[in-house]
Amino acid sequence: MAAVAAAGAFGQSGAPAVSHDYADVNGVRLHYAHAGSGPLIMFLHGFPEFWYEWKDQLAEFGRDHMAVAPDLRGYNLSSKPAEVSAYQVPLLVEDIRALAANLNAERRTTNPNLERRTQNDERFTLVAHDWGGVVAWVFAALHPELLDKLIIINAPHPTIFARELRDNPEQQKASQYMLLFRSPQAEATLSANNYEPLVNAILGDGLKAGTVTEADKAAYLAAWSQPGALTGGLNYYRASGVGPPPQNAPAASGGQPPAPIEAAGRVEGMIVKVPTLVIWAEKDTALLTGNLNGLDRVVPALTVKRIPDATHWVVREKPGDVNRLIREFLAGR
């Protein structure tokens, strides 16, 4: 790992500086931002985000944790393998397992007074949104012994999402964009006119409301413009094959179940036994609240907190609410 930069924590009083490093794990090089020291808490972004999605969480949780936000493989400054098969969920899960192991090893090296008494010293908290959440669900099912707690933000559990794609016409309609994202035309469509479709869809409301600044927009444009970055993010959809049936397809054709179910393999029903908080913004037009129905049957230790007046981009829209809910969950309240 090699430090490459350090910056202030986005103007928050008393917040720790944010630094940037790289880790070589699982055949790829992952860039990550980090702040603070203490127990490890890791934040996984979704599409088409990058580590910057979590800037407010790095500032908050870096006060008493080692808060880490990687660029997932395919994004921004991390490696971008060319093969679609390199974005299958088992590989993404292993990236996170290996990165956490490296970070915990570094934490012990830089903190000589940190005693390693039990396997609990290897545990960490995982927070994730969107595609990062899909990776986190599977990680928790496969490696429950590595997690203290799991926090999911607007990311469907793969088993529940497969049901919704199969049985819920509203979710099928809401997920039609996935067919575009898997298509050969996706890159040209989304990057047209200096990424105008992505700016409008991801940042547009925030720019109007003032929750997204021109500096934020410039950071996103720089990340999306990294060679191969847009294709890397889209390859998550292509590798999984996830999506609804086309709207003109016969009803009997059904939707394709997400590949993460198969990726979990030996985990029957994708049961997640880790204590889990799900934060769900109810104005999400892509991932509907039906994804919460029956979730307690596959996540026995489940807490659900709804945010009625936020969209899929709740992490950026309401960072204070997100931070408060995470804090309360970590404190056991």
C-alpha cells in the first residue's frame, strides 16, 4: 500500500483528514480513501458512484473508526479488467475480503498496543449502497464470521429481488433501465454530451437543490472519464445478467434471477445471520419498497429504517439522517 494524497475532510469541523492509498488484492489494484483510526468500518459504493459517495461518512465515522471507502474494481482509480467475467460477484466479494484482511493487518502493525486476542479482531462493519449492497449481501452470507454488523442502503437482497423481478410488474417496469445498461449501446448513450444523461439522472436534482456543488459535479465527471471506468461499472450488470423481461416479452418469460444467488452457492436461500440494518429511501424509483417485503425471512436479525422523503441517492441527499441511523445501530439502539 502506498499513500498518494491527503486532504481535509470536506470542511467538517474537527473531522479527520482523508487520505488515499492503493492495495493490491485478488489480482487487482484497489484505490481507497480512508480517515481516522480504530475499528474498521468499510463503505461500498454503487453505480455510477465511486469512493466520493461516502465523503460525509468518512468525515463522521473517521472520528472513532478506521473509515475506508474503496473504489470497487472497474471504477475511478481502481483496476478495470477488460473481461466481463472479471466482474462476477464471487470475485467482487473476494476483493472486499482481501482488502479488509490487509487493512486489519495494517491496523495491527501501526497500533502496537492493539492486542489480538480472538478472531473478533478480524471483524468489521460493512456499509453499502446499490451494487455495493449486492456485494455486501453476498459477503455477509458467505463470511458472517468476518462481520460485526451489516448496513445496507437501498440495495435489494438478491433472493427478494429475484422474486420481485419475477412477480411484481411495477418492479419489472422500474428495472427496464438494466436492459440498456447490459446493451452494447450503453457507453455511448450514457456518455453523450459530456455524460449529460448521468449528470441529469444522478446529480440533477441535487444541483437544483444545492446539495450537489459544481465541485461535486467535476469530481464525478473526472471519475466517469477515467479510461474504462464507465465500461467497468456497466460490466456489473453484464456479468450478472440481472434484469427484467423486456416490456414487450410474453409474461411467461419471467425475469432473470440475479447471479448473486448462484454466486452464494453453498448458502441456502442466501440467509444473512449478521445483525443487519436496512435503510430504505422510499422515493427510490428504480428499487421499490416491495424489496422489503419478506426480508425478515432471509435476514433474521433485521432492523429496517425508512426515509420517506429521499430518493435512491439518499446517502448524498440526507447524510445527517444516514449517519444518525448508522450511529444508533452501532450503539445498539
